[in-house]
Amino acid sequence: MQVAEVIYSSQIYGPGKRTVLWLQGCSIQCDHCWNDELWSFKGGIKKSPAQMIEAAIQSGDDGFTLLGGEPLDQAPAVAHFIMQVQSAGFDVVLYTGYELHELSTPQKKCVQMSDIVIHGRYVHELRSENLLWRGSTNQEILINNSKFSGLDLSEKRQVEIHLNEIGHVKVVGYPTPELLQSIASRNGMMTSLKSTGNGYEI
């Protein structure tokens, strides 16, 4: 798979601690998408299941979440990835902007294999910052694995702050302007606060 970015030990893109992969490339290109820098199919780094499994083990994560971009635009590679990581004991949350009736056979396979699927176009007019795992109210959560049938799916605003090994701060989810200002001010780096497709970097 062509992967644009990875974060580890996230708890806002599915249940438990998760390795989250943003895949490169999207043919849907929803209006007002905040990940539009991932639309191009050029870029990203090729990641193998073995590489990601080892990294997830080192991070103590329970599962993987695939976002984009559009994961189902890489359906054959994604299906192989899902099969490999599930065989290693990890569950998979899959995000897709496709509606279920639009899926090709390889894309359907990915959806059927995934433990949880968040599906549907992002619709800016229906945007809410208080939705669990979703960006707009039309998007739906499909649970394929009965292991997760008792999950608390009540709506909540979620945000995370990640610090990498070289001291860069990454904020993902739905931070308030006040939180972003506070983080940047504490680091003395207000001018370095940069919005990226999947969050904010300092």
C-alpha cells in the first residue's frame, strides 16, 4: 500500500489502541475535504504488512485503522493487508468515502473483511465536530465483527496530541482553536502551527 502518514497508539479512530495509516490517493475528492493533499496518487511510501505488524507490536497496539485518501482505491493491496494483519491477531477499521452500492468486487471484499467500516461521502453541509469516528452526519458505522457489538457509539468530540521521537507535535481529531493556541504558545512556536490534511503540526 502507498501510505502517506502513520501514527501509533491512537484511541480516536476506532476501539482500543490503534496504528492509523493514511493512504495516498483518492478518486472521490469530496468537496471541502480536509485531506485534499492526499488526493494525488503520486507520493507516499510503500508499506508492507510485515513492516506495519512489527511496528504495531512495538507500540503495543490492538488494531489498525485505514484512512485516506481513499483506501478502496488500493483495494487489492488493502485486501492483502487486512488478511495479513488479522492473521497476526489485529482487528481492522476501514474508512471509505464510497457508498456500499458503488463498490466493485475487490472493494466489497475489503469491506466484508474489515471488523468495522465507516462509509459514505463527506458532506460539508452536514459536518459536525461532535461525531464519533465520522466527519458528517450522513456517514455510517458498519460493525461486521460481533466482538464489537457492545461498543459505546455515543457521539463525542475527540482530539489527540502525539509527540514523535524528534519532538514534533501532531494534533489530530477536532481540537478547539483555544487548545491549538495553548499548545503552540507553550512551545513558543505560534508561527510554526501548520494545518495539514489530517491534523495540525507544530
